[in-house]
Amino acid sequence: MPYSIILHIAGETSVAGEIEDLPKPTDTIIVVLHPRQKDGKDLHYIDQNVVKVIWPLTKVSFIEILESAEEEKIIGFVRE
């Protein structure tokens, strides 16, 4: 199940994208699919045809994991 994330890289704009698996404590890289800005625009430092980017985790400040579309459809509270 791919995860939608926002990757915060030191000294750069935030990157939105998808990852296949969450990084493990032993990982040194993160592979991001379809990297883009949070607003959906292309990143100025990545070619527009790129579909996968590998970043070293040493450059990453933190990672936000977003809700999936399936999770958004779950109703948490129903009042009768």
C-alpha cells in the first residue's frame, strides 16, 4: 500500500509524493514516487519527466504521512 507523504528536506521546499513502504531505522535512503511541490507544481531542480527520486535520509528533516483516500471515507462518529 503506497503512502502519500510530504518530505521536508533541509534547505529546500517541501516535496509531496508517494512511497511504497515507511523507512526503517536501518534505511539510509528514501525512494519517492512522483515528486512534486505540495501544490502539485513541478520541482524546479528535478526534470519534469522524472517519476522516482532517491534522497539520502541525512538530508531529510522529517516526513509527514498523509491520510489515504480510503481512510478519509471511514466515518468515525455517527449520531442517530
